[in-house]
Amino acid sequence: MITQLRPAVVLAVGALLLFGLAYPLAGTGVSQLLFPHQADGSLTKNGSTLVGQPWSGPQWFHGRSDPDNPLRLDGVSGASGGSNLGPRSRQLVAAVRAEAAQLRRIGAQPTADLVTSSGSGIDPDITPQDAFAQVPMVSKSTGIPELQLRRLIRTLTVGPELGFLGPSYVDVLQLNSALARLR
Amino acid sequence: MHFALTVLLLAALLALSWRYLGSYLEAVYSGRVHWLSWVERVVYRLLGVDPGHEQRWREYAVSLVVFSGVSLLLTYGLLRLQGQLPLNPQHLPAVPPLLGWNTAVSFLTNTNWQNYAGETTMSYLSQMAALTVQQFISAAVGIAVAISLVRGLSRTGASTIGNFWVDTVRGCLYVLLPIAFVAGAVYVAQGSVQTLAGPVLIHDVLNGATQLIPRGPVGFMESIKQLGTNGGGFFNANGADPLENPTQLTNLLSVVLLLIIPVALTYTFGKMVGSRRQGLALLAAMGLIFAVWTGFTGYSESQPNPAVAAAGVVAQPQGNMEGKEVRFGVLDSTLYDVASTQTSTGSVDSTPDSYTPMGGFGLLTGMMLGEITPGGDGSGLYTLLLFAIVAVFIGGLMVGRTPEYLGKKIQSREVKLASLGVLVMPVAVLVITGIATALPAGRAGAFNSGPHGFTEILYALTSQANNNGSAFAGLNGNTAFYNLAGGIDMLVGRFGVMFPVLALAGALASKQTVPVSRGTFRTDNATFVVLLLGVILIVGGLTFFPALSLGPLLEQLSHGRFF
């Protein structure tokens, strides 16, 4: 037992120095050198394109229904995460019903992605179909022709990556930033 | 269909890693890889270890225990002292004692069960020096134990099974570190955060929202989290968080990373015992279960979410999107979660708690089979070898002949040890789940009502005993009861299997090899694979069926009812 103590302590401390400090610090150095924009959180002046934001009113495209969007409490950081509501949860039925009614009230067609919440609670994306479902609403409210909005959505649609990985999607912040420039 | 191409690409990458990484691993653990020998030499001198010294199984186990004890104390100490230590830009206070215990055990045992939200609990130093470190070490220890068992099978009349210190150091240096570093850079290039600069406050003039965006050294933790089949993410949402797993490419990279070592180890095993077909037979058993479970879970999740449909949104073109990210979609999300639950990784890119009843059943049962399809780094191979020994024993009973595996006679001691190793996990899961449902403190943890609430409890204790770490995360696990019970569950699930494995390695190493004869039951053909699958499914199925029928099965059958 005692003879094993020295290698155990030395290895535990050595691993701490190598994997706990040298490895992440070297990784941070490389990242900041080669990919500073990504390493800092893909920030634009209106927020990170990787972090969903709350959008209300008919003049903006809406993202996923992330009611507990942890970062939307002004200035207070919370934890990311999904609703964790099960597939037979009454609470989920009520939440979806409320979200759908809210979307209908402002003139958007509630799609499955728009009324459900994501796994992260900060999903930055919607599918092009989700965006198209909001085109009449946004067009009516902003006066921008539907055709132009549809073209905008198509230009900003990315994926599938490598031509086949996963679905296509639109980043809501990028879409709304482009929309703001059109006005 | 796009998804078929994704699966093909994954299969091709795994085939390559099976062949080449598997071969490389064999060379690493046989001591034929030297490109970091100058580092190794310094390390052994500091440790005071003679790399040429071989250990008997008891000495190997003692080294493992002492090292684990020291690591546990160090991790716990760092978590408790984080308030006084540097690299804590959010000025987070010490992690409370019981949560610190659960978390330290969790990372030590390669479980990475998280009763905390990383971005609001852990300082950057804790994430790096306490948690990331264990993500390297626990994976290397798992592989070391697997290799020592394979040595036991391949040696004849030997008294030793290798050197714990050498195996652990070599696994870290030659395998985990280089792959994790390269993959970490890819994560960051795709958008994972990697900075020490602390959270950033941004005001959006378009919608008036102000967000405090959490950041940290994420990308390089992400790579070892997957490669080491650990699963403990930097942020609470784990692989669903876009700052951790930003694109479809990183999503696929994650699936690849968490599968490559467990898959490659079957090649390593074959090469070490002198027959690649033996490794291929194990891989076939793993692959068949994995493929069926991926298909079943993917199909289940492609069905509409009943609650969303009941709320009037009937058109759900992709299937159940509650708890899933748009950039991954349903099928890629389920592939990730299935791979993660069946490799004892436990990171998730979609919320298991919101899966359909049968989708959740797929994830839960993937763990209940014992994390062998292909299982965690090392732990998958050694647990599957226990099942293989039980399988040849049953085969031997059927034909009335002393069973052999790879020329080793499987006798009373070996069968006892293998059975012990196989039964530890189900006993831990069922006993502790029973206690949890009997006590108010256990029942209080459930978030959803009805059968789903029971599934949350069962899932938590299954996940921890299997050192997986994924969760039906609605469960409130940060309570005295779950922190304590979960810690015990994880320790039993890890060391309760490792000790029988090491004892078995010692017992097998000392045996002579029996020459192959016409009466030898072959373990490298389809008959054996079917027998092995039968043993795995019957042990898993019969043990857990009653519990499953109270959870996901009951929920699936409750058509039209909401809780």
C-alpha cells in the first residue's frame, strides 16, 4: 500500500499539471491564435449567432419556443437546458397550446419546431419551413414583399453540411439582422 | 435519404479506426511505440516506478485503488476550494460537500453524472484541473484494466498481467492526448468556445434583449469528454448547447470520437490473442445490438410527440422535436444519444426526458444491457468478455463438456468471477431504485408525473451504475439522498466490476492453454455470436423487464392519457 502511495500522488499531481493546466491552456492559445472569432463565442454586435434570443411581435422572425431561455433574464446568467417535459406531460400540452395560440394571434402559422422547446434552451436556428411559415406575418407588419423575404431566407439557409449531414436551417439572429438592414 | 449517407460515413470511419487505431493500441500496450519515450522516462523516474516490472493481479488492483483514492481526494479538494483558487471569473463559491462528493466520484468512475449546471457551479479551474483531468485518467484506467484482462487470456502459465502505472501513462500519452488535442482544435474551428476571458454581456438593439453569454475553456474539454467516453459537458445542456456542439460536423465528430476506442479495442483484443476473428466476433455482437437499437430509437423518435399533437399541432414532419435542436434534426440527434448511452459516455445532444416512451426505452435499455455495445473505453471490452465467459459456460453446459475460451479452461473460479462481474450492475440498479421509490426523499426527485416520473428515477440509477452519466434530467438529483446514493451506485458499478475482472485476469494468466481439438466449442463464428447475444439479451431483458414495465412500457400503453 505505502509503496504505491508515491506513484499515486506523483501521477495524480502530474496529470493535474499536464491535462488540467498545460493541455487546456495550450488549447486556448492555439484557438485564440487560429480561430479567435469562434473561440470567443461567435459574437456579433447584436449577440452570439450560436445563442438563441427571444423575439416578440410580428415584425421579427421568431425562433424556437424556449420559455426558460436561461440567458434572457437581463444580465443574469442561468444554465442552458431543455424543458425535460415528458411526451405525456399535461404541462407540455398546456405549454404548446399557449405557444401556438400566441403565434396565431400575431399571424404566424405554428409549426412543430416553433411550438416545441429545444434541448439547449438556446437553439439559435429554425428550419426554412419554420421561417416561411412566418413570412406573411413579417411581410404584413414590415411592408417588405413576401417574395423578397423568401429570397432572404433562401440565401441565409445553410446545410446540410457536406451535402448530407442533418437538415438545413437558418440562424434567426442572422435572419433578423438582415431583415433590419432591409427596412 | 441523407441519414443513410451519415450512417455509411460513420461506418467507414469506424472500420478504419477498428483496423488502424486497434493495431496502434496493441503496439502501445505491448511497448512497441516510443515516440514520446523521453517524456515517459521522466514520468517513470518521478513516479519511482520500474517500467520493466510486471505486477500480479493483486498488486495491479492495489495500485488502481490507491491511485483512485488519491485522485478522488484531489478532485474533491479542488471543488471544495475553488472559491479561493484562481481562474474563477464568475467568483463562484465552493461546491457544497455532498455535491462535491457526487461529482468527484462521478468523474473518477468515468460516469460524469452531473447534479450541477457547469456554467453556474464550476470555476474554469475546476472544469480544467478537477474534471478534465479525470476525463483523461478514468478513460486510461478503463483501457488499462481491459488490456490486463486480455493479457490474462493471451498469456500461458504467467503470474503477472502488466504494470498499472505503465499502462495508465501510456494510454494517456500515446492515445488520448494526441487525438483529444487535434479534435479539440476542430471543435473550436467549428464554433466551440475556448477562452479564459469569462462571460460576456451583450445588448441587442434589435429586440432590446440583454444576454450574459457564459464562456470558458470548452472545446478542448469537449474532445476528451467524447474520446474518453466520459460525457460530462461544460454547460448544463451538454452536447445540445450550441457553444459546445455548434454544428452537424461536430455532432458527427462527437459520435465518431466516442465510438472509436471501444470499437478499436476489439481489434486490439483479436491481435493480442492471436486471432482477429475472435475480435471480429465480439464486434459483430456489439454492432448488431447497436444497429438494432439505433434503428428502433430513431423510428420511435420519428413519430409525433403525443403531447404536442394533443395541443393541436398535428403536423410534425420530422417527428418528436421537443428537446431537440433544429441543426441536428431528429435522426442525427437520436444517433448521438444512442451512441452515447451505449458507450457509457452519457453526453446528450437532445433531451432524453422528452423522448417518446419507446425512444426513452431505447436509451434506457441500451445502458441496461451492461454498456457493452460497444461500451466505454476499456469497460466495454472487459464487461463483454465477462459475458463471453458466461456464454461459453452455458454452451459447455449444453454439450456437457468443460467450457474453454481461447484455449483456457473455464472452471468454477472463472465462472464465479464472471457472474459476479455481470450481476453487480443489475443488483445495484434494482436495489437502489427500490430504495429510492420506497423513500419520500427518493420519490421527491421526480419532475414528471405518472410512469414517466418512475422512469426518471430508474434511468438515473441505471445510468450511474453503468457509469454512463446521461439523465432524464428532470429529476432533481442535487439532494442529499441522490448525491449519496448516486455516489455509491457509481462506485459499485465501476469497482464492483473492475475487481472481478482483474482477479479473472490473474486466474486466466496462470492457466495453461488447451490445444484446439474437434470437440472445441468455437468462439469466432456466427453460432457463438448468437449464443452471446442470447446471453446478453436474456440477462438484460429478464432482469429489468418488471422495472421497465412500470416505466416506459406503461407509458407507451397509456394511449390518450396525460399525467
